[in-house]
Amino acid sequence: MEYAKVGLALGAGSTKGFAHIGVLQVLEENHIPIDLVAGSSIGAIVGGIYAAGTDLRLLERFALQINLREYLDVGRPRSGGLLRGDRLEELIALLTHRADFAHTRIPFYSVAVDAAMGEAVVLHSGPVSRAVRASMSIPGIFMPVEIDGRMYVDGGVIERIPCRALREAGADVVIGVDVGYTGGYYDVSGMNAYEYINRSIDIMQWEMAKLRREDADVMLVPQVLFVRGHFDTKTAREVIEEGRRVAREALPEIRAALERAGIPLRG
């Protein structure tokens, strides 16, 4: 018998994506089933680690204690990025128990962008850590990642919230988590050139994300724009708690979506 499935789409947004950890905690605590997970960029990092079976307490400890700058290895701009990403890939390999997609606890889908074709690609085979590295390869910052002869960059370039990947994988109910810019005023005072580039990317991603939001039955939007910079971990505790807050508030809507689909709580 084929059962209805719940998919969780974890969106891109640098370390603002630590909010995904708080969301996952609340969903688990309230017995909300998660049958499929998809992630873009930081969403792929958190989603891949979770899908591989890593305990959420360890994942939270990782977010609270890590100094990401220790894992940034200098690349060559002429090769496509300021940073290589080798150390981060090795860290992700450790946290995912060096899992292959075929052996994750929960089916997982990592979304990256084929730089040559200009299209989003769902990666679902081979080492999880390699696919996650492809999904998090922010253009210009991390070098593109080659997989099977194709060069990949950050999935958030096109698919900030990878709900569509879950629909294509058979999810009946999709819960999305958007940790990026969602319109409205943003304080740009005192920003440097690098921050203005990030701000411009956020605006472009939001325009595309608006078109994808209808693919989710429930969309969670943690308010985490106080985080500035791709590698800011100082606010991790506040970001995780904001993920918990928004997930708690969304529980009635999530339960209603599950009930409409005939999906029981588990646990």
C-alpha cells in the first residue's frame, strides 16, 4: 500500500539556515512525519546531515560551536572561486557518516545549478557530501564543483526553496522553510561592497522564490535577517530559537495540511 508522504524543503540563506535546526527539532518533538528532505545551499548542509541520521542535538552543538573560518581553504579566482571548499566537504562527510544517497535514513535531494546549462539539477546519487558541496558553492566565493563532467554552483541561484524537487519525488504535503529575504525594508546603512553584492543576490533570489512558493502547502519564514555575512556563527543560538518559534506557530497549519492528506502523526 502506498502511503502519503511529507516532504521538507530547506532553503538557501547562508548561516541564517541554522534556523532549519530549530524547525526540525519542533517537528520531531511534535511527531510530524518527515518522509523526504530536499535542500539548497545551507539547506542542503542541514538537510543532508539530518537525512543521514545525525542526531539533532549533535547538529545543534555543531552550529553553536563551529568556527566556519577554520574550514575555509583559499582557492584560485581564475578557477572560479576565492575558496575551494575541500575542508567543508570533508567536515560534511564526517557529519553524514560518509553516506551515499542510497543509504541515508530519509531520502534526500540536494539541489544545485548546472553553470553551463543554467538550470537547477536535483542530485540524488553518489556521496552525499559531494552533492552538498555542489549545492553550497556560492558563485565567486566557492569554486564550482564537478560531478560527472558537469560544473555546479549554489542551488539557491535558481531554487532557493527546493519544493519542486519534493513534488517530483512524490511528496503529497510539502513544508517549506525560507530563511532568505522576503521583501520589505532592509537597513543598508554601513554596508560594505561585499555586503551590497550579497544584498543584490538576495533581491534577485526573492523574485524567483516568489514563483516557487505555491509549490509548498505550508511555508515557514523565520525572521533571521539580522544575520549578516555568509559565515556569521555568532548568532547561531538566536537563529535556531527563531526556527523553533516559527515552527511552533505553524503547527496548527501543518497538522491541518496533514489531516487533509490523511497523514497521521507519528511517534
